[in-house]
Amino acid sequence: MMIHCQDRAFQFKALRVAREGDRTELCFESEPPGPLWQNRTAGGIEWRINVYRGDWKVPATRYRDWMADAYDLANKRRSRPAWVEKITLAACWSPASEELLDALAAVHPPEETLIHLSGWRTEKYDVNYPDYTPSEKDLKFMAKARGAGFHVMPHFNYFAVYYEHPFYQEVRDFQIRSVGRNEPEGWHWPPETHDYTRMGYIHPGLGVWRNKLIDVVLDACSKMGTDAAFIDQTLCTWNTDNGLVEGMNTIEGMHLLQEEFAAVRPDLMLAGEGLNEISFQRQCFAQAHIHDGWGKLEPKHVGAAHSICSFLWAGHTKLIGYYHLRPGQEGFELGIELYERMGALPTITTGNPKDLLEMSAATKRIFDRAKHK
């Protein structure tokens, strides 16, 4: 049996799964945009149920074909350069280390390697957004990376603003508020003290915010001479108590943000964290999450992994690994196996050149797979 929704209207929906023994319950939810306390509307989402003959790829293909038509995916790919399809390896959460570039170039073709550059600003990671100013060291790193043929994605964030940044005062009234408790949403770390970073999440429907983010991203990418950008947290399109801003919910705001990027700079390739039917449309690459996998990895996590997402987005968005992919860390081998089952691109997470030049058997497995992509 297949159950799916053919939604073109950016509505909030969810699937909840509960298991007890050999019994599995599925709950299909829909929500009107917040604030829910004053909103008694209901329905409007049509869930379609049908049967099929064959394996899971039969209904998945049907849904994939519907998405291709509904979202005009072929047209969205027209501005993509050839290098996107040639990528066979991702190096995620990389520092701006020239020694690491040399090591990567020694073990895999640079033109087939995508680097997610997390530490590249004059500020610390996840501090003082939306200040995206590259340091002199990082500009030197980028020049070397470009010369070698690497494709590098500097790390940005799609809706986070640091509380102490002056721009926060311009947009604070539009900070996302939780749909259940009307509390301001943000990233406060660590959870016990919040003494490293305090950032508010701004509703992407706000045009002032989208314009600001596009300006700072394009300015930074121009200075760094890169043709790709990683925009963090693009999967976060929650229902909110301040449901509509400039007539848009968060899904519509995030969608418009990506369309505006494409209109202003069509040659800039986007990637993001996680993906859904809306965010994937303008993303060439997307970091895949592991369900219930933030802590210790166990064999059950591997067994639960499935390749349906890489199948649904095949030919349009390539999955890349996110975490549990650092050589020597606990769960490294399970992480490799899990992302293989997902169908993600071979991915390594390291800042140590020695991990590449003196490979363990598990690390070699990543690069052997990349060579045969």
C-alpha cells in the first residue's frame, strides 16, 4: 500500500510512527498556520491511498515523477554547471587548512571533491551571524583550493541572527515563535549555560531578512571566488505562532529565499542541511540526518536506514553525510555503513591530514567507494 500527498500549496503536515511489539501505527497530521489558539480551521490536505504490485520503488517512482512535474525540476536544473554531476566525494565540516587540501588532492581528484567549509570567517563558528567576513587566511585557502580544482561551499545559516549583532534589533519583532507555547525560537548553546552562542531564528517570510542574507552571502562568495554555498538549517520550516509574515508561512518564505538566490545569482550552487519536498528544489547537495542518531550509533540505526530519499531525489539532489564520519571516533564504521545504505555520496569528516595519508581500513572504504561512483 502507498500513502502520499500531492501538495502544491506549502501546507503543514506530518507523519508520526509508533511501534509496539509487532504493531505499527501511522498517524497523518495536518495543521493550519498559527496562531492555533485563534485558528479553528481544519482539513485541506488530501492524503491519497492506493495499492501497487512490485517492490517499494514502484510507488516511489510514481511520486518522484509527480514531483518532477509539479515542481518543474528539469527547468530548475538548466543553470547547473557540469561539475555538479562529477562530484564523487564530500569532505564535510572542514577547516581552512592548506595541509588538508594537499592530503585530499593526493588521495582523490580535486575536481570530483566537494568541501563543506565550516570554519572560514573572522568570527567563530555559529557566532555573530549575519557577519560573514572571510579572514585573510581563508582567502588564501580559497585561492589554493580554486587553483587545484576543488569545489568549496562556505557555511552560512538561513535564519539565525546573533542577539548581540546590531541587525537583530531590526528584525527581532519577527523572531519565530513556537506554535505550541508562543516562545521565541533560537539556537542557544550549550543547553546548560548558553555561554557560547545565543541566536534568534527569524521568520523567512520577512523580506528585510531575505534581502540581508542574500546580500551577505553573495558578497562573501564573491570575495572568496566560489560557485557554491552551504546554507545551514534549511530543513527547519516549522509551523509558528506568528504563522504568516508578509502573507507567507515559513515553508513559503524558505522557498522564496531560494528562488531569489536563483534569480540574482543563477550560477551559485546551493546546498543545505536536511531536505524536504520544498528545500530540495534548489539544492544540488543536502546533508542527510540519521533518525535518532545524535548520540551513540548502534546496529539498529544502520538497519533502519533506507535509500528511499536518495531514490526520490536522484538526478536532482545528492545526499552527503553529516556526522559519525570522523576517523577514529566511536561509531565511525557504523556511520559509513549507514550512509551507504542511505545512498549518500561517500563522505569524510576530518581536519587531520594524517587521516587521509595514513588511512585506516574504514577510511579506505570511503575512498574506494568514491573512486567507483
